[in-house]
Amino acid sequence: MSQVLFRIPVNFGPFSDGIPIYGFGMMLFLAFVCCVLFLTWLGKREGFDKDRLYDLAFWVFIGGIVGARVVYMIQYHVPIENFYKIWEGGIVFYGSAIGGWVGYALAWLWLRYRQHIRISTWQLADVVAPVICIGLAIGRIGCLLNGCCFGHVCTDTGFQFPLMTAPARELVVMKEGYQTSAGFAMDEQNLLTGLFAPAKVGRVERGSPAAQASLQPGDVIVSINGQPIADFPQLRKYIVVDWKRGEEKVKLVVDRNGENVTLPEFTPRTLRLHPTQLYETVSMLLIFFLLMAFFSFRRHYGQVFVLLMICYAFHRFFNETLRNDTDPVLANLTISQVGSIMVLLAALGLELLLRRYSTKVGATAEPAPPAKAHASATA
């Protein structure tokens, strides 16, 4: 996990340490670039014009981001003023699917009635299906770097995230109490003496990064990452600082037997958690290869997209059982599991409709003007 990949050494205003480049935002950008490149390659093979695909990709991308963000904010009660903070993570795929379809519908109407260009929706959907797999495979790496979409506590096979910045902190520390904030706990008896009691360490977890940094019971914390703890009396009980995003290390100055001692920096880490982000990356790559292999076997347009809906619904439903960042909303199912059931039912219904009404592969369809014909017209 690395929320901040690197910083551009330009110091001004709020960027006193340089401009941060976030891992989640970088993966989102890479996903967009890779998806557009593959979309144009596969679309050209299907007879679509590259310029029209660029137009559609822009509308679908913007619609998908807005839809994903809105659903996330509704699900997690995020204030509306935080809508633009997309680099911090916080998007829901099913929201992006809804928003993407809305964006496509607007683009389709614009092309058809303003530019008099017809697009075969279900032929294009077959092209988009494997592109979605690429976007999700890369995007979930962004989730891993951000630490969101995490799974349950597991044994020796999971990932450990930097505790102070990981969204999983709320689960393992605040909600379940599986571990302490930074590998040590304060002296409870000392805290009872008053709000301004010294921040005395009571216990240090054996083998933890804090113990390896030589923190000892009885040490009195003087400052955390350069911030005097005397300025934050509320921190005496809960070792929580207003951490800069991406700041993973903890540096303590302690009073030990009347002498200030600066301890080495250390990075507290979570218990091992299921890397459900990587599980989805692997699943999406497998589904991608399945869809590409199925292309030559489809009988009507839209069948590849239906296969994507079925595969993703099964994957997401079972992967969600390993995640621990969402609460049940209906019959002990999370909102994504409910969505997966709805997507599966929709896929089955859509396949029945497309079998009857969609154009057969090889028959005359309504694709966008082929690239060669378009090039001749513009020449």
C-alpha cells in the first residue's frame, strides 16, 4: 500500500512538502489510458470509427466517475462538499456502471440527432465488455495502494497495510478492537488522574514495530511526528494525530527517566487482511481472456456483454463475502451483493431479449461508419 507514490518537488501554498501524486489517482489515469487504447483497437476491428469511440469514451468515463462517486457518497454518508476528492478513493463499480450507461445514452442522442451518426449499441457493448475488465483490473490495484476495499482479518496469507493511514484502521482499532493504534497502549490508571495527565505508555505489543523502535512501558510521549502532545490533550488516550495523507511512519520523542529520547521512525501495520483488491484484479484478467475467446462464438450482438454481466455478478457476490468494509443492507447481504443478484437476473433477461431482437453476428447492423469510409469522406 502506498497512498502517495511520490511528490513533485514544487513547494507552494498547501504543498509544503511538494505536490503529492496519489496511487489511486495514478491507477485511475492508467486505467483510462489503457481502456481507450484497447477500445480503439478492438472497435476498429469491429468497424467503428476511432473518433466516434474517443467521443463515447469521454462521455462514458465522466458519467462512470460521477455515478461511482454518487453511489459511494450515498452508501457511506459522505458530505457533498467532499465530492471532488476522487483521489482519496471512494467509488463503487455498480455506480460507475449506471453512470456510464447514462453518459453513453447522452452521447448516443447527441451523435444520432445532432450529427446524424448511428451507433449499434449492442455491437459496441460487446467491444466495451473486455475493456471494462481491463479498467477494473488496473483500478483495483489503485484500491490496494489506497488501502480501501479491504477484506476480513485472515491468517498468514493476507496483506498488512500501514495502520495510521489505512482505511482498515477503523475496523481493526476503532470498531473491533483487534489491535491498538500504533502497537502500544496508554497507561489507563495514569489517564484517570485527569485530562492533562502525562501521556504515559502502559503496554507495548511484543514484536511490534513500536517495540522494535525501543518504545518501553513507562515512557512518557512528548511529541508525535514533531507535534508536541501538550498541544493535544485529547491524544493522551487515543494516539491519533491529524495525519497527512500518505504519511505512514511514526516518530516519537519520549521522556525516559527525565531525559528526552528520540526513537527511530517506525510504521505500525494492520493485522493481515484478505487482499480482496487483488482477488478482483485476477478475476477480471481471467474474465477478460474468457470474453476475448468468446468473441468468435457469439451468435448475436450483446452476447459478450451479457457474459460479462454474468461472470462479474458471480465474482462480486462471492468476493464480497471476504470484504469487511461494507455493512449488510438486506437479508445480511451487502449492497454490492444485492446489486450482483440484480445484475445476474438482468443479464438473463437481457439475453432472452437480445436473442429475439438483436442483430445476428454477420448480418447487417447499424455500426458507426467504418474507419476507411470515414477517412475517405474527410479526405
